[in-house]
Amino acid sequence: MTRSEILNWLQEDDSHRLRELAVAADRVRREHVGDEVYLRGLIEISNYCRCNCLYCGIRASRRIERYRLSEDEIIGCCRQAAELGYGTVVLQSGEDLGLTAGFISRVISRIRDEYGLAVTLSLGERTPAELAVWRRFGADRYLLKHETADARLFHEVHPGSSPEQRIRLLQRARELGYEIGSGVMVGIPGQTYESLADDIMLFQELDLDMIGSGPFIPHPDTPLGQVDCLAGEAPNSDLMTAKVIALSRMVCPEANIPATTALATVNPEAGRELGLCWGANVWMPDLTPERYRRLYDIYPGKADAVSIHQSHERLLASITAIGRRIGSGAGNRHRRHTDGV
Ligand code: SAH
């Protein structure tokens, strides 16, 4: 797909034409990654953060109760993941240097030894040396969204870093043997359709293994809490996010693409199903212990604010209802042999 085709799709609002995009993405999804929906248990291990991103509710300067899970608490969540048949756990946090390299290494090796689960890390920007250690201890994947390819916009909303810096770290992670994932927030105030087209071109250029995109959700207690979308800017809607998912599938046919919690938050009735029918093949149920979950307050109204067993029932019903099935095992990137042999 060319950049101008991508841009046209992002700006398309004819529902019949958009149906064609959804059908095409769904076909590419079926051909390349099949009907399995892989489950990744999300564990929000700390809400401490050194960053002050203008969009995020756990930003450093916000006075909120902070928590960091103990090793045993994390392992307890992993036991649940294993019992529910999930193949992967995702350890996510704010940029918390209190999560030391040694602590994360111990947690990874226990998860590998005790449950044999694949481990995805999403701990923000850590040093290449730390990533190397964690890889040696058995971490499989690293998720670090570049959020927006528009360097100026990135700088405004996420001071102290840049999309280039995040992409360099992802490339380093790939050299270390990680599967790598990026993604964007859709509808950040000031985000143009052109820059979203650049984001999707970048997914393709990086040949990402995982792509997680969700709508921007204003958090009232952050500087971006009150801003409205202006004409000419990409809206933070479920449909706009579904278009981004579909185009991500078209440019990276083999990638693992989640129907994200943020998408389910803007459309609680059908957001996950929408994502799964527009190219997604992954669901990330929240396994964070209930008493901490409300403190990982990156945006308001986070879906999955129900018990783990309730959300498991819900996901089984949804996945079956759309004619799909739960994937088993780690659900690594599906690679076709492209070496001509
Ligand atoms: N500290 C890690 C993880 C951040 S939380 C990191 O920086 O990579 C995971 C994701 O939540 C972020 O990458 C961002 O895309 C998303 N997020 C944060 N605030 C949000 C908001 N207000 N609306 C939608 N998504 C948000």
C-alpha cells in the first residue's frame, strides 16, 4: 500500500467503501495468522513513573497513590494466567526505575521456570544493557509504542523523549532477539491524518511483530483532559481506531495485533469485536489484582474493571460469537518462509 492509499482510507467516511477495507483486512488476517485469538494476560506491575506525559493519568507530577507489585504478587497473577490457559503474560508499568534489573530478571526466570509462559515486557524506555539481561533471563518480546511519528507532537505530549529514540531502542531489542511491538494513540489532540499515515508506513518499514493501537482517551486530571478534536485532525473514535488496525494488518500481515482495552473502553459493547473483525488477532485481559487495577489509572473508565473470571467468560463468549477460537501456546509471530527455499 502506498502512503496516499493509506491516507485515503484514513479519510474515507463512506460506510460501504469502509466495509471493503474491513473485509480485506479480515481476509489478510485469516490467511496469515488464522482464526485463533491469542490471549495475553496483562499485569500492571507498577504505577510509579518518572515521565510527565501530558495524556497519562500516572504521570509523575500527579499526586496519586503509587504501588509496585511484589515478586509473589506477580507470580500469583501468572499462576492465574496459566490456569486460564493463556500462553503469554505482559508485564507493564510506568517508567519505574525502582523496578530494578535484578528484580525483573528474577521475575522473568520464575515465570519461565514455574509456568513456561512467554514473557512480554512493556516497561518504557530502559537501557539496552537492561534489555540484554532480561533477554538472557528469558524475556521474549518488548512493547514500546512510538505513540505518534510526528516528532513535534510527540515532543509536546511526551517531553523528554522522541519517536526516534523509542524506535532505536526497539531496533536494539530486535537485535537482542526480542519480538518487537509498537503502536500509536489514535486521535491525540493535534494529530493529523498525514501523521497517522506516516505511523502506518513506519509499522511496515519496521516490519513489526506486534502492533497495539488504541484511541486517545482524555484523562480529566491531565493537561490534555479538556482538549477537543479540531477539524482536520484524526478523531479518537472507535471507527478511526478500527481503520488503523485494518491498515496495520494490510501492511504487516504476520503481526500480532490486539483489540486493545482502550478500544473496548470507548466502545464497551462491541469494541473488542470491532477490532477482531477489522484485522486484530490478540486479546489482552487484565490480570492485575483488583485492588491495584484502579490505581493504574492511565485513562478513565478502563474496560475490564470486572473480575478476572467474569472477563474470561465474556471473552470466550465474544470470540465464539464471531466464529473464532482461542489460540493455544505462546502465539509467536507467524513467519512464512520467504527465503525462496
Ligand atoms: N511506560 C510504558 C507503558 C505505558 S502505558 C511506556 O511508556 O511504554 C501503555 C500505553 O498506554 C501507552 O503506550 C499509551 O499508548 C497508552 N496510554 C496512556 N495514556 C493514555 C490515554 N490517556 N489514552 C489512551 N491511551 C493511553
